[in-house]
Amino acid sequence: MKPAKRLQNLPPYLFAELDRAKKKLRDEGADIIDLSIGDPDMEPPAQLKQYLADALNTPEIHRYPSYAGCPEFRKAVSDWMSKRHDANVDPDGEVLGLIGAKEGIVHFVMATINEGDMVVTPSPGYPPYIHATILAGGKTHEFPLTPDTDFQPDFDAVPADVWKKAKILFLNYPNNPTSATATRETFEKAIELARKYDFIVVNDAAYIDVASPDDLPLSILAVPGAKDVAIEFHSLSKTFNICGWRIGWCAGNKDIVGLVGRFKESVDSGAFTAIQHACAKGMATLEDHIVGMQGIYMTRREAITKQLSLMGLQVLRSNAGFYVWAKLPSGKSTDFCTNLLEKAHVAATPGLGFGKHGEGYVRFSLTASTERIGEAIERMAKL
Ligand code: MLT
């Protein structure tokens, strides 16, 4: 069967490729320490599982969900955004429930660009920005995120011609893969450019709540004027260790949120209502879990950062997210990761997988226990 052209044009999906490589070794009996995909090893809070169990017995909960997200969930999102992120979004129209942020990002691109339209996107960057653009027939312009600009975009380096053709600017803060957080100036400048050139700014904020409550990264929706031109994607996957539940939202400009909703009405039927109910309660009551989780990631981060530095890798310091972005002393990132996986049975993600400006770097995910991370470091040091 010949695949459709849009599928033929898609590069392999990074994490599916890595899964195949890990599976092959596991099938041969290898004990793989997986620091590649950002899939939390910790359990969801027990209380959240109880909320879900309770919700399962609610009358009518197993019927089709609401397309836009149930009122309880959208209200909880609106409260969460104002309480935690200083952002005011109307639960009716400015918030849309999603089956995870990844789904929403792809559908958002499908809903807003035409063939040949330009999408400006970070490199290194989360692969779905480019995959979605290919699926929608658009073109991408990748801007580099490097230590020279503290992993902030150098907007002035993007040619005016690109801005003129741009329909979407993707930002992703706290950033995957680098864990850098945005400065206020980055968001302000993006909003100003979007007004000038008439494009949509998107901040993918999937990691914004994996951070200390005393030092929460900035949401673009907290910046004045953002709602004129911007939307933000959020996810509970990492906040509550529920990647498999598939639940997130986008919020911000009503017209843009509405377009994503319209697209989704034709392709899916919304997130399971029991999950929405459980998460709505969780968002109102589980602050302690978030504080504890962040402490654990910080301990893991400190341990691995120290050891990687001793091994000669330069590491970006950050208090947000759960990725460690390390610069290799030399060589290609794919060679480094293949060697590490095959010889030490430690899985990490090659920087090149996030785009050409990721070459020379490797990403370690802090989603294994401190003991397993310690063992991974020992294996690496031996290698
Ligand atoms: C990652 O490892 O970059 C993420 O877990 C992938 C995802 O969130 O889809």
C-alpha cells in the first residue's frame, strides 16, 4: 500500500525511532536505563487516582465528552491560569480542552495554515511543530537557540521577508529540549512582531508547572497584549505524571482557540470526561504534590549535572522542566547516543533529533529514579 504524499514527506518520529532501538536491546535481555523520552517514572498522586476512580461511577460519564472540554474542567483551567500564571482566560471561549498538548499543536497548525504558508520554529525544537507543518503543506523557517543568546530567539536575525510570510511563530518555554525559560522581553518582542506582521504567536508551555512554585516560569498570557495575537498550550502529563491519560488545553485568543475547536470537532470527540473531572479536582487540591515533585527533579538534576560536568560535558543550568541539555566536547550527537545505548545500555536523546542546531548536544531526561540515574552515570563514566 503506497502511503499518501503527506505521509511520505514526514521524517521518522524521533521518539518512535528511539523506542524501536530500545525494544530491540530489551528483547535481547539488556537492562536499559531510559533517560530519553520525557515520560515521568513517578506515580500520579494517589488522590488524583481516587478522583478518577470516583468519577468512573458518575452517571453518564462514559458517554461522548463535550468537544470543547466540560465546564468543570474549563473553569478549573481558568482558575489555575489566574492563580498560578497571572493570566486571565474566560472558561467560555478562551479555553479549549485537548487530548494532550501534542494533539492540540498538530490540529492547531492544520486549522490555521494553508499550503506554502510559513511557520517560524525553534531549532532545537519539539518535533511536532515541523511534522504538523509538513502535514499541512506549509514551510518552516528554523531559528537557532544557542547559549550565545541564553537560548532566547534572536528575532532580528530572522529576515524580514520570512516575517512577512509568517503565519505562526512557535515558542516553547520552559523549553524542550534545553529547559531554558523565557525572558519577558522575548514574549514582548514576539507579540510586537506578531502585531506588525500579522501572525499568531504560540507558546508551548507543557513544562511550565514542572517548576518551583516560588520561581514559576512566565506564561505568555501574563504579558499585556498577548491575547490579541497569542495562544498557549498546556499539559497535565508532566505536572501529575499522567502522560498516558492524554489531557491538556490551549488558552488565549478567542478566535484562534475557536479555530482549533472547529477543526477538532471533525476529527475527535474530546478527552474522556472522567479524566477531565478528576483533573479539575486535582488542579484545585494537589499543590503539595507539585512542590514535592519539583524537589525530586532538582535533586536528580544536581546529581547528573555535577557528574556530567566532571566528564567534560557543559550543562545548561535551569530550575524548570526535567531535561538536562549537555554539550558534547566533540563528535556527533547520534554517534554518542548510539554508543551509549549499545555499549552502556543508557538511552539519551541526540540533539540532532531536535533540529540542526541541536547537533553537538545530548538531552538527558530526569525521569528515572535517583538510583537509576546514578547507575547510568557510572555506566557512562566507565564507557
Ligand atoms: C519528549 O520526550 O520530548 C516528550 O516526552 C515527548 C512528548 O511530550 O510528546
